[in-house]
Amino acid sequence: MRYYSISEAAAKFNIPKSTLRYYEKKGLLPLIERDEVGRRLFSKDQISLLETVICLKNTHMPISGIKQYIDWVVEGDNTINQRLEMMKNHKKSVLAEISLMTESLKGIDFKIDRYTKHIIDREEGE
């Protein structure tokens, strides 16, 4: 089985090694294996789990929510219903945030247009 070092895992996701250590400390990366000198070894399954953790973090799920999700993953198939419900609820939150950001972007575009017009008008007046 191929294992990734902490440096390789960090590079793969373009995150600092300290973030991986933090995630492990918070219980988001359970069952990390270690080599004979104590270095972390990331299996293909751990890399896949890390990808999920990063996805949830990037979509603003709190660490406590990610931890709950990971705990359910570790518990096994008997928690699939809870995981599905969590993902559905999280998707609703993400879509609501996207909607809010899209609306807010209209305000930013309005300001950009306004300032651009002001600069053009000022330059034409000179």
C-alpha cells in the first residue's frame, strides 16, 4: 500500500503541514498511522478523508460539525442516514451563502461602475 508523508499530503492539497497536525489534534483525521520513528503516514483512505475535511472546511462547516461527520464515518454504515441528512443540511447552508454572496456582489459591481464612470467623467472634463 502506498503511503503519503505529511509533506506530500500537505503539498497535494496546498495547505501547511501545521493544518494537518491541527486537523489530527481536533480528531478530524482519525487512525493516522505512523512509521517506526513516529512520522505520520497517510493512506489512500486518509487522503480521501482529508479531501472531504477540506471540502467541508472550505464550505464553512464548523470544526465541530466536521468532527461529528468524521465520528459517524468511523462508526460505519449504521450512520449513513445521519451523514446524508448532515450533507443535505450543509448543502442548503452553502446555497444560501452563495445566494447572499451573489446579491452582495451586485452592490460591489454597482460601486465599480459608479467609480469608473466618475473617473471617466472627470478625465473628460480636464
